[in-house]
Amino acid sequence: MPATTNSSATPASTSRHQRRREKTRARLIDAARTLVAERGVDAVGLSDITEAADLGVGTFYNYFQSRDEIVEAVAEASIESLGARMDLMTAGMDDAAEIFSSSLRHLVRHAISDPLWGWFVVRLGVAHPKLIDILGPRAARDLRQGVDAGRFTIADVDMTTACVFGALLSTLHYVISAPVQDGIDEVFAQAMLCMVGVTPGEARDIAARPLPELSDVPSTR
């Protein structure tokens, strides 16, 4: 006698269930991202997130253990993906100064094109460990590469990383708070290149180079 199968556990039903879970999780993340961008982390409570997502608190706990955990998930979704795309873009570049410049320019441009993302990063702030964990090592890596190649003159890479980080957040706040001139990303990159020891004339030339497009990172799923 052939064995009976449980239709509720078929691949199709499992796939539908997974898609529903992904959509629900995305609703929570989108709500948290919007609220943090509008108010800042400290002004957003768990109930605010569930209300904005139109979901119950019980549903929230099916996906996240706390408000801090969902904020970290939003940071991963919003910032790590961009960082990975910039890594892919710069992988074939030889000039450390161009790598540094291109990454900074893309961050500024992304904030201008997606102000919600910009406000999220600004209001997450330099004090949030997840933001530092994602962007900090990349900035330090690029700076050390420039020092090793003799392109940058830096006395302390960690201190310089902190300076770049603070300048980036201030610049993102500036560009999303009011209309800005065309090429503001180049102006920022030029200033940061000068800060790490590139001469003003060369910094201007590097910052004005055609900016490579970002490619999507291949899915591992």
C-alpha cells in the first residue's frame, strides 16, 4: 500500500509560507527604518514599529527578540548591502585614492537619491555600534591600503577613520537637509583626499573621475 503524503508539507506550501514570512519581516523592517529615519532610535518603541507595520506584538516576537535587534537588522539591510556593492565596484581598482573617493561619493549620492536612507544613517548616528561595525572596518581597510601604497600620509589610521566617519555623517545631514549644488559628492571626496595627504590638485582630479556604477551583489540563495 503506497504511503500517504502530507499535502501541507509540500514544497509549494512551504515556499508560500516562507514568502509570507519574508513579507511580514520586510513590513517590520520597513516600518522600523522609516520611524528611525523620522525620529531617531531612542524615540522609537517596539509598539510604534508594530503599529506602523499594522502587525501585533506577538507577530513581532516571531521575528525579533527586541527593538535593538530589529534596528540592527535594518542597519544590515540598509547599509551592509550598499557596502557589499561598493566592495564589488572597487575590487578591480588599483589606485587606493580612487577607491576611497569612489566609495565616499557613492555614499553621498545614495543619501541624496534616497533621503529616507540618509536620515536613517544620520539618526542611527556615530554612537550606534552596528553602523560602526559595518562601515568602520571598510574605511580603515581603504585607508591602510592607501598608506601601504604610499598614497596617503596618515599618522594614525584609527583616528583618521573616526574623522572620516564624523565628516561623512555631517555631510549626509547637510545634503539631505536642503538642496545642494551638483557635484557635492566630488567636493566632499576632494576634501577627504586632502585630509589624508593627497595634494589639492590631484585630489580634485581624482574626485572628478567618472564614477563607476554599483552592481548588485550575486545572491547566495
